[in-house]
Amino acid sequence: MKLAGPVGAKEGLDVQTDLISGQVSVTGSQPGHFFLDYSAAFGSAAVSQGALRVDIDPAREDSRSPVAVPDQAVVRHGVGARGRPVQ
């Protein structure tokens, strides 16, 4: 599975999509919860739509970066899957 196009942007967020690596970088100018629309492709199957939830926390004095944790899910037709890729 891969991104079929750039992830949609939202006001207040800087969204950068690297279609080659599949990496999406998001920087927020204010705290909040945001949903970003994306399209995913797999082989010759029809392109599917999805949404990424991005939570921007208020800035902290210690400026710690988020920590990525390994996660995986099997996605089947008609069944949802959730992962927690950032801790």
C-alpha cells in the first residue's frame, strides 16, 4: 500500500508529503486536533480515501521531540484498523 497523492493540508498546519518514502511531516502553529485526508493505492485496486488524525500539543519548555514506536495493522476490506505510531 502507498500514498496515491499528497496528504491534504489544513489551515494552521504545514503538511509535507514525500510520495517516494510515504513519509508525511506535519508542523502545527497552534494546539488542536486535526484530520487530514489522504488517498491510498494498492496494486490495481481502486484508490481508497482515509484520514489521519494529528494532535498538536501546546509547546513545552523542555522541547522534547515525539518518539516513534513500531506499529503495524492488517487492513481488510470493510474493517477498520488503528495504530499508535507516535508516543
